[in-house]
Amino acid sequence: MSETEFDAQLLEAVRNLNNAHEVETSWLEPEDLKKLLDVAYFVEVVDEADAFLIAMNEQSAHDGINFGWFKDHYDSFVYIDRIVTDARARGQGLAKSLYEALFDAAKADGQEIVGCEINREPPNLGSEAFHQKMGFDKIAEASLPNGKTVGYWIKKLN
């Protein structure tokens, strides 16, 4: 499910925005981004990559470790793989509007849970505050093989 049509220029803009925030997300080569988009449940890009969101559901053929945690714990879910807002576009409500579009799509598909992970080490306090405002609760924490510690967060849609 995607409202966004991708050409080479938009793909590169999304990849550049993602890679500018690799500490919070992870570095993507062009083929990695294409693979994510191919298996995504929901993709939305604002303007020319001022912000973007990529989400999976339980049926997505995604092999990420954090996605796997949700797959191990829930039969049905939507997992936010990444959301990034360009620094020059912050404070305009773009992330909130992307999440609201995702919540609407997930509800329409009968989904009840939207989940994500947020870095604890290194900390991402801004993301934690944002997710709390959006109605997410932290439900677990894990140490990953790459040395990061993450918190797993969910929002119940019902």
C-alpha cells in the first residue's frame, strides 16, 4: 500500500534523508531501499522527501531483527520500520500526519496494534517523547548484536 510513486530522483532523495539519520535508522544502499519498498505494507513520502514513513505488517517478507521481535510476539500488527523528517521541515506536523495516515490505513485493514522500536542506547529522547504524545507505550527492551539497546513500543488502535 503506497500513495507514493517512486522515480529515481525520489528514491535517491528518500535514501539521502534516511542516511543523514543512520544512527536513528540504519544506512541504506539503493538496493536495500528498493527491497524495503517492495515488501512494505505502507509507504508515504511528503513532498520531495521532506519526511517519509515505511511500515510493514505481519505478512511482509522482512528480515529485520526488530520486525522479528514483533513477529514473535504478535499474530497481527503493523511495524514502523522507519520514519524520518528533514531538519528543515521539523515542527510542521509532518510526522504526526504520516502516523495518522498509517493509523487510518491500519484500522481500515482491521489491525489493532502499531509497533516500533526506539533507540535507548544511543538514546533517542525526542522520539520517545513524540511516541508518548502519539499514544504509544513502551512494552519491552532488548540489547541487539550491534551494541544498540532498543525499547519496543506499541499503540493500540481500538
